[in-house]
Amino acid sequence: MSKKTRNLIFIIPIAILALIIAIPTQPIQIGQKSIYTHLGLDLVGGVQVLLEADLPDTADITSESMDTARVIISNRANGMLGVGEALVQQVGNDRISVELPGETDPAAAIAVLGETGQLEFVDMGRISVEEARSLVGTTLVTDYPVTPPDVAPGTTVYHTVMNGSSLEQVSVVQDRGENAIAFNLDNEGAQKFRDYTSNNVGSYLAIVLDKEVISIPVVQQPITSGSGSISGNFTPEEAGDLAVQLRYGALPIPLKVANSRTIGPSLGQDSLRQSLIAGLIGFSWVVLFMAGYYRLPGVIADLALVVYVAITIALFKLIPVTMTLPGIAGFVLSIGVAVDANVLIFERMKEELRAGRRLNQAIDLGWDRAWPSIRDSNISTLITCTILFWFGNAFGASVVKGFAVTLALGVGVSLFTAIVVTRSFLHLFLDRITLSDHRRWFGVKGA
């Protein structure tokens, strides 16, 4: 067995595994990981929100604060959806674009994404039960992070014992039949909580979110475990949203909704159906052209092209890559790149056959002489993809970014199929064929 055909020991298992992953339309469960095709907003519908920093024009918005806000928004969005499909990008100096594929409740999504989410535990002292009840739902002036400079004379400023930065774990639980938020504190927060509750039994400790009192329990005994719960007559949805806000931290700057739009699922499904039809038509024409023009080598190239498509789709699922309409366009274009490599190889191979080379020699010489062109064209395409990806990432153009990612992955896989798969298949099927007996199979006229 030659070195070229020995490659089949690796190619065939890879191709089979790729087909097993690529073909199923339903999710494949491997352990705790679910493998499936992640579809973007334009294919399944959903919500697109543009958030803008809600600060005066004179305020200084640092790149660090915007980047922190982007990360927190991304964590909230993915925590809300339960999957990693939300697309969150900074746009310009003061805006963040959020795409939530499959989301059906834009109001709830916006509420979770845009809330500042600043949690405080505020010392209220030894007030009466009636006073405590009357404070729920009111706005407090606290000294966190600093006492506001424009507080009116006579206004009571309450002391913040601890803020939400000490939260380590947050979850929704049932507490005596009510929805509550259970939390665990880090070591520093647990120590603060232990000291305060040990010295203030009988005092009220307000739980304040974005300066609004949501609950005001009394300290009945020292809490030394570093854990507790927040109650406040929450609905299951409110409890879940609050848990997401607290779990992923407070926004460093307030954000407001600049605009939002909802894409219906029927429109997305129609786009997906048309994209699949277009892709199948294009792939079919490529397969027919290769088989019709290059005869037997073209049929072998079509087989290698099937391997290419299977590996690429499998990678899209495994990474995962969120597929959008531009992403599908990039993938279809990469099929053309893969075919282009085969065209160069076959044209060079036919030249060698016309010069009287044996078939196995023509395969190697044709590939060797075509390789510099294949290499240079693919490197040029990858450089272009890198520039497009940088542009899309810098300016929040997810359309450009998705196109660049799928095209680059496709080009990378096409290099593998051109270097290894097509060449090995050609030697496997053609090394034992006598050219003089089967010239028509190769589209080469007799001498």
C-alpha cells in the first residue's frame, strides 16, 4: 500500500464521524454536551436590541466600562436563553448590539438585559414593623458607592453593609411556598454578613436592587454560614430574571434601549428554507459539472467534496458556529473554493497525460504544479477573512463577521481535502487503470 493510500486509514474514520455528526437534524447528546446546528436571528426569528449608555453627553465613557458591560450583557443573555447562541457586540463607543435567536418575549428580554442590577444590603436600624412594610417598593438614598453630593438637607442616607459583588452563587428556590432567591457569599462577604448580623439582632436589613427596596427582613439571629435568601412575593418569571441579573453582576454604567425589533419565526423559517434550496441547487450543479467535464476524476472529486461538506458542517456544530444567512453564503462560497482546487489539479493532470506521463505520475505532477496556485489563492482568501472578521468585530457588523468565520473555516477544510483527501482518492481509484484503454474516462483524446 502506497503512502497516498495509507492516508485512507485516517480519512475514512474522519469522514464517517463527520457524516454521523453532520447528517442528523435533531440534537446529538454526548454526555452533557448537546451537538446541533446553531441558527441565527435571521433564520429562526427572535429579538434584536440596541442598548446605549444612559449618561450625560459630558460624561466620560471608558472602553473598559463598555467592555465590562458587554461581557455582563452576554452572560445575562446566554443565562436567560440557556444556550450560547446570543450574539452581543459593542457598536461604536457607547452602544451594545444584542441578538437573541428564538426569543419570543422582547419586553422580558429587554428587562433582563438593561437593568443595572446593583444589589445592596442596607442597614435600616431598629424600626417598627409598620415602617418596614411601608418601605417595600420605595427608593432609598444609600452611601454606596459614595454618598450622593446633591442630597437635599434633612434626607436620611442609609448605610450599605454589603453589595452584590460578594455574591458567589445565586439560584431560584421555594421558601415556604414562595419563590425566593438563594445566595452564597464569598469569604469576604460572609465575614461582613457574619459581623453585621451578630451585632444587629433585631434590626431590619433592607435588600435593595437599583436603589429600590424589594424586601426588608428582620435579623432574627446571627447568620454565620455565608448564605441566605431573598424573598419578595416574586412570580417564577420575576425570580428567574432577578437571579440572572444578580448571578452575572451589576452593569458598570446604566443602559437604555436605543431601538429594538422582533423578527417573526415564520420569516426566519422561510429564509432558512430558501437558503437550503439554494445551497442544494448550487451543490448539485457543481457535482454535475465536475462529473460531466472531468469524467472519472470529476466523480472522484465529487466524492471528496461530500467529505469536505460533511467535515465542515460537523465543525460548525462542534465549535459551534451560529449560522446566519451571510454565514450560509460564506459556506456556499467556500464550496466553490474547494472545487477550484480540484479544477487546478485536474487541468494540470490532463496536461501531464497529454505529454505521455503514466497515470500515477500525472496525478503527482499535476498536484505538485497546481499546489502553489492553490496555496496562494487560499492564503489570500484567509487574509481577506481575517480583515472582514476584524471589521465585523470592531464595528459590530455581525453580518460581516458571520460571513468571514464560515468562509475561513470552509477554506481551511478545503485545503485539507485538496492536500490529503482528493489526492488519496485519485491514487486509490486510478493507480490500477491503464490510460490507453480508458482515455474517454479522463476526457483526454488519444495520441
